[in-house]
Amino acid sequence: MFMKKVLKILFIIIGIIVVLGVVFFIVDYNRVQKQEKPIFCIQNPAGIINDGGTIEYFGLGYKVIDFHTLAGFDDIKIGSWSMDYYDFEEEMKIYEMKFEENLIANEKNNRSPENVIIEVDNTTISPESISIIITDNNEEHYGWGVEFRVQQKIDNEWEDLEYVSDDLSWIDIAYEVNEDNQLTLKLDIEKYYGKLSNGIYRIVKPVYDNGYIDIYSNEFEIK
């Protein structure tokens, strides 16, 4: 009789764990499909791979690998605990080949960040948002995504502001300049950094040019 009670309790516990595992997996699976980090996983410090920033996460019966390779392979995969980094070696190789092709193409295009000017539209400055005007005078223009950083001048040194959350992500889209070689982007500062306090700031736009480089806007002030 005692054993039956013990087995019953054991089955109940196992059932609860299974249900939680399914629920956690569904939630994290949906997040991964949106290229967002899992929330029901624990980061495995020993699983951080020195390839540019790839990180492993363990969930209740599943694993998530957040790829960030030196070649720019940026993807999130979800699967069982047996899923391995090298399961996606072929996919990474294909990406690396394209990466090398882009390197050669960029060299031929002879693009230079010196031919780019990023200016803040002074009429749009606010603690919550700002618009920038990108002038790309290269014959072959750069691809301009939505990602940006904000730096604040503190004691005459530029320091990156921290994101308000680690769960934020950027839309994978690229904009083209118009016939005047210009592109205007409205930046939602509050979404990524919160409202800016009084101080001197500048916008940083990363762009790919034989490796990612930063291009800086002029300074602007929040009063």
C-alpha cells in the first residue's frame, strides 16, 4: 500500500515535470522562431564557444544555441539536449562562403566609410527618439540596417549606453539611400535605452566593410 502511494506521488511529480517541460518548450520555441532569446533556459557558462560569441542554453529537456560567429552567422536554434554546435557546420560553411564572396565584392566596390556622413536632424531631438540623415556618397552604397547604438560623453570620453533589456532584437531589414544618396531613419531610443537624461550624445551606426565598423554621427545635446 505504501509503495503504491509512493509510486502515485512519483508519477504525479513526473507528470508535472513533463507538462512544464512542454509548456516551457513551446514558449521558448516561439521565441526562437522570432530570433529572440529563450526565457525558460539556463545559460551554460562552459558552453560558451569562442567563435565570436555563440552561447548555449539548457531548458527542461531541450537546448538552445544562439549563434554569433566571427563570419557573421547570427541565428538561434532549438532542439534536444543532444543537439550540438557542429550539427550546423554545413549551414555555417555556406554562410562563410557567402561572407568571403561579400569580402571580395566589397574590395572590388572600393567603398569607404570616409564617404559617409551621419547627421542628427536637430528638429527631431527628444529624450525618446531622434532622426538621423545618412549621406552615403560611395558609388556602391552600404546596406543600412536598423541597428544603432547611443554613446554619451562623460568626462570627455564616449561611453556606450546599456540596453534596457537583454531580450531586445533588431528587425533584419536593409534600407537603400534615395537618388540624392541620402536615407533618413527615425530611431526609437526609448525602446532600447529608455529616456535620455541631460547630456551630450552621439549615434553609432555599425556597417559591414570587410568586417563590421562603426560610423559616428555629430554630437547632440539633451537639455
